[in-house]
Amino acid sequence: MSRLVAIIMAVITGVLIAAGVAPTREKEKTSSPEGAVRAFYDRVRADDYRGAYVLIAPSSNVDFATVHRDIAGRDGSLKTLSQLQNADARVIANHGNEALVRANLEWRTAVGALFENKDLKLVNDNGNWQIVWPKHHEQNLPPQVIPVNYLRWDIIHSDSEANEWGAQNVESPHVRITSMNAVESEGKVIILGELVNEDTVPGYVDVQGILIGKDGERLGEETSFDKISHVLLPKEVTPFRIDFDGVHLNQVKKVTLNPNSILVPASADPVIGVLHQQLDKTDSGHTVLKGELMNQSGQLVNIPQVLATYYDNAGKVIWISDGYVDQALRPQVPIPFAVSVNDDIAPKVHSYRVVVNHYTMDRTS
Amino acid sequence: MRQNFTSGLLVCFLGAAALAADIRVPDKVVAGQGMAIGSSGSGDATLYVVGPGTAIKRQVKLGEQIQLKGVELRNAGYYQIAIKGGGTDFSKDLYVAPAAAEKINFLARPSRVPVGQPKVIAGTAFVFDQYENLVTAPMPVTFELSVPGAGAKVDRATAKNGVAYLQTGSGTKAGPGQFTVQVGDNSVRRVVEETASEPCNLHFKLHNEKEGLIAETDPVRDCSGNAVPDGTIMTFVSAEPGKGRSTVDARVKKGIARAVLPPVPGATISVASGVVLGNEVRWGGDE
């Protein structure tokens, strides 16, 4: 009997200790500004958005839905297909009851890692640090009908059962590589260039690159993958970039490029303007190309991708960089973008050109 | 002794009769048409007919007419007709000629071509009879290429060994070119789209509206006056003093490309399509 009482007492003691420790740990987390930010993003990583919302200061005057939308994205954007992988916090400024913390976030997305820096203001409330959630003044278009009458291209293919021998199919669009350059950077050979659709019909394009070594051996075979605008309308120009890991330029004797094009049904919309493009420096001294994307059509663009081509003063392509924008492009609403420029290349950049790839879900046509 | 002599005589007679067996085959027949083979002699024999895609074996009676149906002689070419059996073994050759031209296979290349290009359109016609035999006899062939709103180009040629060929240039008017080949009463049509060439005298103007600065081209045409196809990309570039630049890849719609640009005073705006450059306009900020 006395043994049973001892066991029961031990269990009760354990429960009480656990109950006493739990708030202490939470308190430890929010007792410093960076701890509060880490705790916030730990909960985001665990998909505990309600728990994260608790760490937001009531003075933010923001509802849960807004915070959830700000973090997890909306409108089928890249953020909605992302999962927070890592979060690190660093105090930028601490003024006793107020602090500024920079959160370095790494998201795992459908197109690879996405890095985000977020500066968060925190306030101290009786020893607990709370995040003052920044309010975004999103531009909202008034309800309206935007008439869109851009054309589409549809294709009638040859009916192999009914057609006789000799009946031709419609040809693939004629495309041409207008420039090409091979550079070595980051321990790999990178083939850069531009491709134009010279035809009057749209095409799905891709470029395959083959590196041939000094003894005629094949050093590598790669495609442009997502470093190209795949659907090209008539007279449209796209940059392309092919990366060959683990190859040095002095090993390469010859580069073979095979542009492929397929005739595909396509639509001429949406039109995306790239506004106020300019080269700028980040706080850490790196060069970025910044600007705004403006969807001039009436259709939502879920995932925009920016492809930037950089030229030297002779007009030669010297670098191509790209970046996915984690926000969807709503009609007529400018969205900022920034893509990094290789620091070695930046001083040689004389001009640049930006094109936008777009991925649209639930397209009706 | 007498009986032996009689038997020997009978054998010689029958042998001679057998040796006298023969068939009479026409020099030439037309594919798909039946024919009769005359035979002499007597007794049973086996008929073999071997030709392109054809092998027939049949029991026949010598001395009777042997009928071959049209369906058995559909393939043009050289046949061998042999009769074996009953002490008979001989063969003859027969040529089955293609029937009248009934069908044309027409290869037209390319399916799209810019206007004003010499020797860019090729058409090859293969002339067949109704049984898919190439009609090898010389045959007049007419090629005709016409674009709506422009005169038709007509070329006459002669098919040699069943093939006629034409190489010609594109016209000056854009549109869906109807490329037709005709042999006798039969014709086949293909579409060779003649497309506008590069834009010529590309020009745009600006006006300010509440949605932004509107850049709009004049109707975009090539140097022959053909409207460039809708959907063609026109790139507007606005070089903004101190603000970098803005670009819009606008699509030609109903012959005109239109883009909305940010109204930045002092900006220099230009337009280009592919390698063709248009005019430049400096925006002063006024209406």
C-alpha cells in the first residue's frame, strides 16, 4: 500500500514539475526579441499559425486571416506552395522596450529554395516580447470587368487515319539562336544566349547544349530547363542559360547547341510590364536588378518568374539571372521584384533586358 | 508383240499431244481489268500466277480459256504465268500497266513562308491509279498557287515516271495560299500560308490617360503593305531619367500594339520588333 502511495506521489510530482517548466520555457523563448521571432517562425514551420498569431502584439491591430495570408501567401502564389525550412533571427536594434529583428527565412518551394529577409519590429510587454505585425497597404482594384480579347492560336493537326500519304502537318515554328557566350563561374561552365521566334506562330522552345572536350569526348549534355521562356510568341526573344556543373572552360573544345521548337496552342495574354528596372546595391554590397511587375491583363498570374539578360558595352550577353516572385500578380497591381547579379559580372554590365515567364493555374482555355 | 506396239504408239501420241499444249497471253493488260488466257492441249494442270504482291495457284483444264479476274491483277508490273502438271511445264511473262490516273499525293512545302521570297515553295505530285499504282506514262499536271485577293500563279508540267515537281516563289500578298495540283479531273489542295515579312516603318505615338502613358503603334505592316500577324511582339522601352527603365512586350492586336507605361517626365520611349527598330519619342510630361 505504501509503495502504491509512493508511485502516485512520484507521478503527481512529475506532472507538477512539467507544468511548472512549460511556461518557463515559453517565457524563455519570448524573453528576448530574437527568441520571440524564432518562436514565431517555429510555430509557422509546424503549421501552427494560430499559435504564431498569439505572439503578435495586440497593438498590431491585425486579424488572424491577414497574418496567415501574409505568411502563407494567397492567390495560388509560390508562397502557397512553400514550406518554411529554416528561420534565423538577428537583433538589428534594441532600445529597451522596442527592438528590430531581421528574420532570415528559407522556404522550400516547388521550384527550389526561396530566401526571404524580413525586418520585424517588436515591443516588450511585461518581459514578453511581441511582434508588431507590419500592415501592408495592398492596392485593391475596384470590382470591374476588364474586357480581354487577345487572340489564341489553336492547331488542327493532320488526322493520321484519314489523311493520305503526303498530306503535311503544320510545321514547327522557325527559331534562331541570335547570340551565344560561354563563361566559367561558380565552378561550372555556363552557356548563355538568346533565341528568337522568327515565325508568325507561337512555339514551345527549349535549348539543348552539348560540351565536347579536347579529345572529342562528350563532357556533358544539359538543357536550359527553367532558365528560358518556354512559350515564345511571334518575334519574341528569350534568354537561355545552360549550366554544366563540374566542368572547366579550358576543358571545352566545342559547344553544340540544339534549339528545339514545337508548335503549341497559345494565348497572347497576359501582358506583363516590367517597370522602373534599375541596378542597385543591397546593404551587404551585392548588386541586384530591381523593378516592378505590372500585370496589364485582367487575369491573375499565380507564379511569375523574372529572367534578366545582361550585356557588356559590345552588346554581348555576359550573364543571365532569374528569380521567382513569391507573390501572385493581380491585375493592374505592381509587385516588386529583385534578382541578384553575379558580383564579378556587375561592373561589366552596360545594359540589360528583363522578360517575365508566367505560370497560371486553373486556366479556363 | 502387236499389243506392245499399240501401247507404244498410244504413249507417243499422248506425249505429242501434251507437248503441243500452249497458252496465249496478251502483251499488256491494264490493272484491275480481268483477262482470259487461251490454252491448248488437254488434261489437268496447275496454273501459277506470280507478280507484284500477287501469288495465285489454281487447277485448270488445258484446252479451255483460263479467266483471271480484275481483282487478281490490281498491282501493276511484270507477272509470270506458269502451267505445270500433266507433263506440261512452261511459263510466259505478262505486263500489267497502271490504270488511268485517279489519285494524287501532293507534298507541298513549307506550310508557312514570308512574302516576297524567291524559290521557297516546292510542290511534288505523285500520280496514282485507283489501285495505288504509280502512273508512269507522261501525264500533264497543272499547279496553281493563289492567295485571296491576288492573282493566281499557274504552272503546267508533265509528270515523268509518275512524278511532277514545281518550285516557285512567294507572292507579295499575305494570306492562306491555296496550292492546288490537278491531273485530269482530279485535284488536291494544300495550304501554304504566305505571311507578312518584317515590320517596316515602325511608328508609335503617346498619349497620357488615367491608367498611365499609352504607347500605341500605327497599324504595323511589312514593306509590301501586309499587316503583320496579330500576336507579334512589339517591345516598348521607356528609358527613365534617374529611375532606370520600363519595358512592355506588347502583342499586336487588330494590327496595332498598345502598352501602358509609367508616365515619367523626360523619359525616352522607343519601340522594336525582333531586329527592327521604330521611332523614339521623348515624353515631356504634358498631355
